[in-house]
Amino acid sequence: MTTEGEHLPAPDDERKEMGELIGRLSGTEDLDTATRGRMLARLARLLSSSAKRVGVKGLGGGRWLSEVFAEVAPRIPVRDLETLRRHHPGLTSEALADELTRTAVNATTAVGAAGGALAAVEFAAPPLLLTAPAQIVAETLVVAAIETKLIAELHEVYGVQIQGGPAQRAMIHITAWAKQRGVNPLESGSLSVGLGSAAKTALRKRLLRTLGRHMTTLGPFLTGAVAGGALNRTATRKLAEKVRDDLARYGGVKGLDRGARKPPVLPPPGPPPAD
């Protein structure tokens, strides 16, 4: 459903605009609630148009959803370690990981609240997608992008750097998101630059699971917004904890583990040094 007189772009331009919207919504730009809501609404209309054109057969099993996400993934704005330290000067590695987690949790909470408050834009689709308003599909993709960005930047902080171009790294990062794990550089196949059949299946299942979670937020205006924010906050925090535990074992930064995230117990001060 589109508003009267609204222009929707041709398929290639449509995917490009979807990627740009998801990139902005998952980036570091400080968006107010109204702007975020308008961008999600625009993304929902683009997704609705794309889904109708693909048809029920093309949407089956989450294939369309995973293809859209894989295509826009290279547009997710991921910062390298140097940029992260420039944006967050003076933080230790652990404090920087804490800050990235906090920012991502706040971002997915805000998207959940905005998405839960939007008016539904329906499109025809198979089971699960059949009853999903395009707003929920839009929210699902943006939350996936925010969490993928978090995973990618945590890899930088923990010294597990993924080589290759943006598209190659994006495929590895979205596979890590699909598995909800950090990348083990010593594991055979973990740094594969393409999406194999197992990775594609994992990505489809993860996106559909996330979509199903967001479906539970449908309801009256305020209850949908509150539920959407709360569910996203919990899920993103849990994901960050699992990935950080993995990367503390795999990475080149020593001493970063679950125990290190607890306040250290310091010995009592000794006598002052002799003059």
C-alpha cells in the first residue's frame, strides 16, 4: 500500500534505497523518533512493493527476506578499530565493548518502539510472512543490521579482524549474526567469503525467528511500542554477551572474558613508599 501520488523506484533503485535506509537506521546518526518512524515507514513501503513483485513463491521459506538482507549488508556502516577509538577516546578495550553494546541495545530498543507504533502496511505472503505487516519486516531487517554492525565492531575490539572487501566481510558478519556467535579464525570454513547452503539456511531461520518475535508486538499503539522495545533490548543484550564470550577466547586482546567484565577486587593499599 502506498500513499497517493507516492513514487516507488524501479527494482534496482528500490534495493539501493532500501540499503541506504537500513544503513542510516543502523548507523551512528542521532535520529529523533519522528525521523526514525518516517524512515521505517518508507522502508516498509519499499519492502511491500518488492514482496508483491516477487510473489508468494519467491517469498517462500524466508528466501526473499534473506536475499534482501544479504544484498544490503555491505551498506551497514562498520567502523574499524582506529575509528572506534577516535569516536570513543580514552576507553579501554573492555569499556569500548561495553559502550558499543549499550549503543546497539539503545538503537534496537528505539527501532522496536518506533516499529511497534507504526500503522500496518500489509502484503500477501506465505505462512508467517502472510500475517506480517511490512512494518515488522522493516523492523526485522533494521534490527538485524544493527546487531550485525555490533558483531562486526566487537570483532575489531577483540582483535579478530576479518580480511577482504566490504561485501566479503559482510557475508562473514551476517553468518556470525545468523549463528549468534563470534567468528573463530582457527575454525575451518569460518572465514569463508560466500554464503554456503548451510549459512543461507541459518540466515533464513534467524531472520524468520526474529520476524516471529516482532510479530508478538502487534497490538494497540502503546502496548506494541513498549513490547517491541523491550523484546529487542533483551535479545540484543543477550547476543552481545554470547559474542563477547566467544571473542574473548578467540581474539588477540588478552584478559577479556566474562570475569574481566566484573569489577576487579583490589588489595588494600600498602604503606606509602619510603622517601
